Amino acid sequence: MAATALAPLLPQVIGSIFNIWYNTAIVKPLLGSEPLQRRFVETVIVYNAVVYPLVAGLWLATVYSLARPLRALWLGQPVPAQRLGHARRRVIELPWIGSALAALGWFLCIPVFILSLRLVGQPLGGALYWHLPISFIVSGTIAVTHSFFLVEITSQRRLFPWFFSDVRPDQTRGVRGMSLRHRGVLWAVSATVCPLLSLLMLSIAPSREGAEWFELYVAAVGIGFSLYTARLLNRLVAEPLEQLREAVIRVSDGDLSAEVPIQRADELGVLAAEVNHMIGGLRTAQQVRQAFGLHVGRKVADRLLARGPQGGIEELVTVMFVDIRKFTTRSQGREASEVVAELNEFLTMMVQIVEARHNGMINKFLGDGFMAIFGFDRPDTGADEALDAACSMLSSLIQLNASLRQRGQEPLAIGIGLHTGPAVLGSIGSADRMEFTAIGSTVNLASRIESLTKEVGVPLLFTATTRSVIRRPASDLGEHSVRGLEEPVRLFTVATG
């Protein structure tokens, strides 16, 4: 808070130095008589003793009126909503208040000094009516504009993080920060218009000895303040834009932890807040995508997100059904946590085989089994991938059963049924909840083929349709009746080792 309170000090000192030099070099010789010079000095003393302490007191009172809510926020204590809202508006208004008080102190000098000199009763030269206002206008404009910039910088860095830690400054009602356009106008007035206007007024004012040197001084001051103001604007505009650029580049590179640390009440504040909101939305979308992929599989998630949840399409796929035999009987009398742990161990291994190693997609879990789809994105290799996955699953089951025996548990036996054919892939359900799945006779037949593994006495069965598109040799097990079908189905199997 002290930094914000002292921010106008440097511009006031610089403006005063300019004013003292101008008055000493230009104005004082214009006064001529001793009474006028003495009155000028007396007016300077009285004015500075009365007006400037008053202005400084009003400024300090304004800034330190924020001390109590700031301390409460710093200590994590609650602040009444009305008081907090008032304090937030005051924080945003500080640059305006500081500039208004500085302008009052400087520009009130013009009528006060002229009136004080006229009361002496001696005639004032026409040149004095030019140079005295020039002295205060140039000095005051320098002090007022740079007070605005410095108060804005210090308040944004020292006060905004506390008063706007959970809200956006640009959404504060009843107050409006300076726009970038108006800030540019203020910069032009401070660094360009004011020095040029001063030189113009000096050139058309009645000449005095030494005035030409002072014109050079005014030009030098103009150049100096142009550079200084440009530096202030760099901190107010260029640095935030650089932070925005860096955040956008990080996001484009996939880093969604990026955030723009800008709290402003102007357009840059709006832009920073919206960029942060956009990044937050991308983070949420990424989390949803990851969570969605855990439930329906990454490939399904990618497919749905690319195509949208509505509609369906018929594709040639190979459907796999897997079931653990006699798992219901196996689960009786055991702790639920033990049963779930064993089932998850089995499914984790099988999902890895299907999805990570053989380009399949676990479509749904069916208690002690699951349904998987192969070839929905590569129909020419779907059947081979499904058969390879089935053989890998049976081989891995041998290793899992060895582990189960070491723990004193019974081994698992599974049945796998495969069938290749057209199926409708799409999202099915209500407007509130949908499920991506495959439907059609191909799915139904694959499920019934898996059930036949118990009757035929082999762990893996597939139909003649699947046999016709696979590359490896298979054993013909003959025709078998399938529930729901009039014609028998020829079944095949392969040695799984």
C-alpha cells in the first residue's frame, strides 16, 4: 500500500523542478518590480503550505481507507460484501483519483497566482499572462499524466492480487478502467502534445532573454518524457501482451497448465480472463475425454468426439464375447472385495491384450465377461486381430492361473466366441444418457457362439464367416445347432498352445 501511496511523488517532484526552473528563468524577470516579486514568492509559500498538504492528505486518506479491508483479506478474515465492493471500486479508481487531485493542485495555481499578483495594484505585463499559465500547464500535465500511470502500475501489482483474488476486476460494477485507446491518448498528451504545445506557446509569446535556451530545455524534457512514458506503457501494455502470447503458445504446444497472471479492469483484463477461461475449458474437456475413455475405451471416445454422439453406421466387424465359466458359483461364500479384486485382475490383463496389443475395443463389461469389437476402423484385419487376441488371452490365462494357484485359489476357465459380419455401430439410448455399442445379428450370433464353448468343450470357437477371412489354419468342428437359428452353424477353432 505504501508503494501506491508514494507513486505520485516522483511525477510531482519532476513537475515541480520544471516549474521552478521555468519560474526562475522566465517568469521572475517578467515581474519586474520588487513588490510583485515579493508577492510571487509569498504566494508560492502560502499556496504550497495550504493546497499541497491538503491534496496530499486527501490522497493518503483515499489510499489508506483501503487498509482495513486489505488487512482482513491478508489475514483471511471475511469482509462484508458491501464494504468489499466499495473497496474494489476504489482500487480501480485510484489512478483517476490521484490524477484529479494532482490536477487540482497544479491548475488551481493559474487563477490563484494571477489574482494574487493583481491584488498588488501594479500593472502586469502581457508576457506574464502567457508564461505564467505555460509554467503551470506544462508542469501540471507532466505530473498528472505520469501520476496516473505510476498509480495504475503500483495498484495493479500491489492491491489487485488481494482485492480481486477470486473475481474479475473488469466485471466490477459501477466503475470503468481506462481503455487502451484512452491510455494511448493520455500518452500522446503527456509525451508529445504537451511539449509541442509548450514550444508553440513559447514561440508566439513575447520573447524574453534566455527563452531560446528554455525552448531547448522544453524540447529535451519532451524527448525524455516520451521515452519514460513509453517505458511505463511497456509495463502496462507490452508486458501483459507478452504474457498472453506465451500462454497461447504453451497451450498450442499442449501445455494446459498455462495461465495468464493478469488482473486488469480494461480490455487486457477481459482478454486475459477469457484466455484463462478458455484454457480452463480445454482442461475440463481433456479430463472429460480421459474419463470418457476410461468408461467406453479410448478409441470409442475418439470416434464419438470426432463424429458426435448421434447416428449410426453399418460396418464389417468381428465381434468377440468372453465369459468366465462358473464365476457365479466361484463367488459364493467369498468376500465381495476379494471377488471384485480377482475379477479386476483378470479384466485388466484382458483389456490390455485386446486394446493395447490387438487394436480391439472393449465395448462393454458383462459382469464376469465382456464384449469387444475388432475391425471397426480396419475391417480387412479385424478378424485376424480378434483371433490373435483370443489366443493371447488364453495363453495369458495360463500365467494368471499359475499365480492364482500360488495364492491358494482355483484357476479360471473362459469361453471365447467370435463372429464376423455387418453390424450397426452407433449411440443408443435416451436424450439424457447414451451408450456406444454394436447391434444386429452379428452381435447376437457371437454371443451364442461363446455359449457353445461349454457344449463343444473348447475355449475358443468362431464361425465359418470368420474362418473365411483369417490367415492362419483352423480346425473344422462341424455343424452345430445354435439357439434362435433354424440352420446349423459350422464352427472352427485353432490350437492355442
